[in-house]
Amino acid sequence: MTTLLQINASIHNGNGQSSQLANQFVATFKDRHPDATILVRDVAAAEPVPHLNAERFGAFIAKPEQRSAAQHAIVEYSDQLIRELKEASVIVIGLPMYNFGVPSQLKAYFDHIARAGVTFAYTEQGPKGLLTGKKAYVFAARGGVYAGTPLDTQTSYVRDFLRFLGIVDVEFVYAEGLNMGPQSKEAGLARAGAHIARLAA
């Protein structure tokens, strides 16, 4: 059975444009796969992921038998995020752009799922991702127009991070120019909607 994990990273919860685009895609996906299991993880608004600090990082690298109760709780939280990711064969990310980068809460989520020996391994040839065989869709909503320019740091960062974990089949859908006037917003959302329709077909 197919499992889809939807990760929303908008601080506006379901009202964010990136979340709405992700919801639109997931709705079409459910129509095509009525038996699919849909998991939703809101990393920014409903259930913000704590930012990485020395205490949390220390818990990750401590030997299991030497972890304190507090450290075990931190690792169990990370393990739950990773279990969701491992279960999913399809990953959907709603990705807003804040000040030219990814939301800090999404970065925190990435920090909690990148665990040596769990989601990637260090080898003599370099890091090897352990989460293979998955398909990812990223719905990127931007106020301006950045795709294909040096100011688009999101695309390469997210693609490289997912590849680091072994997720190499990644498709981006862009909705840009959303803060450049009503016509630009309408056109940007229409292009993204058309892209979603092509994916559904």
C-alpha cells in the first residue's frame, strides 16, 4: 500500500500558498490512489520542530546505553519523524520562501532526520543515503521570481539535502510572483496549477 507524507512548512498553516498547492496535489493523488495512506506533518505552525541546539545534538550522538531520560525523549522524537519518512514512498513538501531561504522550522526538521547510521551512512566513498526508492514533490511558493537565478538558494539546498538521504527523484513545482500584484499572483498560481494537473495526468 502506498503511503504519502505531506510536510507543510508555512508559518500560516493551511492558509499558506505552499500548503494550499501541496493540498491540491495531495487531493489529486488521493483520487488516483484511493487506498493510499496520507500522513501530514506540519513542522512550522501546528507542531513546530525545535531548533537544533547542543543538548539535542548531544542526545543524537550519545551511545543509547549512556543517554539520560531527557536524551531518550529527544531521540524518540527524532525517531518518530524518521519513521514517518521511512514509511512513505511519496513525499510532498510545501515550501514557502522566507528572506531568500527555507523556513527555519523546515531546517530544524531536516536537522532531526539527518542521523548518521539511521538515514545516511558514512563510507570510504563518502556519505551514502539510506532512504532510497522514494519520490518527492516540492511545492515552492515565492513572492518574487527566483527560479533559475542565483537568488534561488532553496532548490539546490533542498535537492542536495534529499539526495544526501538517498531521495534522488525530486520534482519542483513553482508558484512565483505572488506578491507582485494581482495579475502576477493569478498567473503564478495558474502555472503551478497547470503543472499539478500534468502530474495528475
